[in-house]
Amino acid sequence: MKKVLVVEDEVELLELYDMILSNDYRVFTTDSGRNAIKIFDAEKPDIIIVDIKLPDISGIEVTRHAKTINPKVAIIGISAYRERFKEILDAGANTVIQKPFLVKDIRKVIADLP
């Protein structure tokens, strides 16, 4: 079973991700960029869904760290701020989804990952 790490500072969204993904993936969730790096290093997830704006370190930093350790990890950036999309794509994200989004959008993007 593939592992998915979800990094999101909105607790309700973390719960939603867990609910919609846990039947098909082993899901790890955190609201902290620093904790995301620790989970990434320990669990080596196949996919990361990361909010760009986090309270401690940014999703861009999380993306750079993950891509340095495992260039093949698939990363989906999430943000309400369209102007930040290029930053996370440049850091190595496969794609970006704008908030708010539909549950079916997340499922489709994950299914379409290489």
C-alpha cells in the first residue's frame, strides 16, 4: 500500500484528507512543516500533499527537503494563493491545486501521478 504524507495547518482539512484517502493509502498527517520532514525521513512516503503556507517552515522547504532525499517522491502543492504556485513547482512539486478544491480533484490528481 502506498504511503501518503499530508501537511496542512487546517485541522478540518487534515481530517478530510485522512477520510478520503485512508481506504486506498497509508496516510500520515501533520500540521507542521518541521514534523513533516521528520515523518518523511522516517516513513519515506510515496506521495506528499503539502500546503505551501504553514505556521513554521513553508511547504516549499518541505518539498525541497523531500526532493533532495528522494527525487522520485510525488508532491502535490496546495495553496489558496495562486502567486505561490511557481515557487513550489520550481522546488520540485509535480502539480499544484488551488484551495478551495473538490474531493474528486484530489483523487484525480493522485491517480494521474506517475
